[in-house]
Amino acid sequence: MSLKEQYPYEYIFWANAIQGCRNVRSRAWLYYGARGVRFHEDWRFFRVFILDVGARESNDHVLERFPDKNGDFKPGNVQWITKAEQRFREDRELFASCVLRAPNGCLEWQRFRNDDGYGWVRRRGIRDSYIYAHRYAWFLHYHTWPTRQINHTCDNPACCDVSHLYEGTQQENIQDMIRRGRHAWQRDGRMRRA
């Protein structure tokens, strides 16, 4: 049995990548070759490619250039990754492009914010469904959704810096607000601080 027959899907990924980098008539040329992406010279032989990169673990795995997604197909920059992991990386990169470090040290959400100043993120694949940007930042950092509400230590609703966030309860958030003098009655002078 030949390597092509033994690793049919890997062979297809390899052939498409090499054609995209070298063949001007290939449909993938616009994504790779036209952008200057090169294919590692030793990988022109499929057996060398499969020895370096290995076989994919499941049918859900795809070939991805990582850590430099715009870099060449070469050892150290190519790996098999699941489609879910690929989407997660894309979401993290997109999220990073929507925040900006403010002079006060906060990582502030730059897109849509509600009337209270909290950032909103549209959920992937769910129409008209939004979540708070700081909750989504928590998910992207810890790879799990928070079980309780997320509170800010910086008093900045637009902040998405995970080091400024902590998991807590509504009661803890209210106590923190009173302790810092942020309650509406405290600001208006109607409530005497203890």
C-alpha cells in the first residue's frame, strides 16, 4: 500500500497546499502563492511531509499554519488542529482586534456598548444574540464560561482585561460598589457613608 493510499486525506491537504503555493492556475494560488506563501522545499515529497507533520488524529482535524498564520508551510509552522480549535483561535484574534489598552491600564472594548458602558459581542451563529464583552473575554482566557457574574475591580464597564475581573455574586458587587463610594445615593450625597 502506498503512502497516498494509507493517508488519503493528508495527501489531499498536502497536494492542495503545494499547488496553492506553486501553481498559478490553482484556485488556492490567490490564498497562498499570490500572497508570497512558500512551501518548504523538502516537503515536495509527500513521505517527508508526513514524517515531519504526522497523520491527522481524526476527520475533524484540518491543516493550519501556526503560530504564524500568514507564514510559510514549513516545519514548526504547520500542525493538525480541530475545526473547533481553529474557530476558537479565530474568535480570540477577532476579539483582540476589538480592544485597545487605555491610558488608565484597562483593556477597553471599542465596538458597541450599551447605555451603561458595557461592551456587547454578537454570538457566533446565533442571530440577534449578544453577550457582555467582559464575560466573553473570561471565556476566551479560561476556556470555560463563568458560573457566577463577572465583577470589575477597575470600575470600568468597558474593561475586558481578565486581570481586572473576578467571579462573584451580585451581593459582593453591591458591597464593593458601596465600599468604593459608587452607589447613586452616595454620589448624590443622600446616603451617609459608614
